[in-house]
Amino acid sequence: MHIANSAEFQKKSLDGKQLLTVRGNCVELRTRLTTFIERLLRDEKSFLGLPLTRL
């Protein structure tokens, strides 16, 4: 619950535009990272020796 309270505090302390920018950057970074990892796993699947369906 401490994290939720901290997030609520941050929402209240940031103005809307700044909050939107921060959230947008987080989403973009997470999407890029996920895409990168998926591509890496797909390309290096035989090297890793892991079936992609188990991850």
C-alpha cells in the first residue's frame, strides 16, 4: 500500500502535462524493452536452448 500511496502523492504533485510525459516515456521504454527481449529470445532461441512457449 505504501507504493500506491506514493503513486497517489506523485499524481497530485505533478501537473497533468508533466505526468502524461512521464507516463508516456515509461510506456515507450517498457514497450521497446519488451520488443527487444522478444526479438532477442526469438533470434537466439537455439543458442539459449529454451523453448519460447515456456517463458
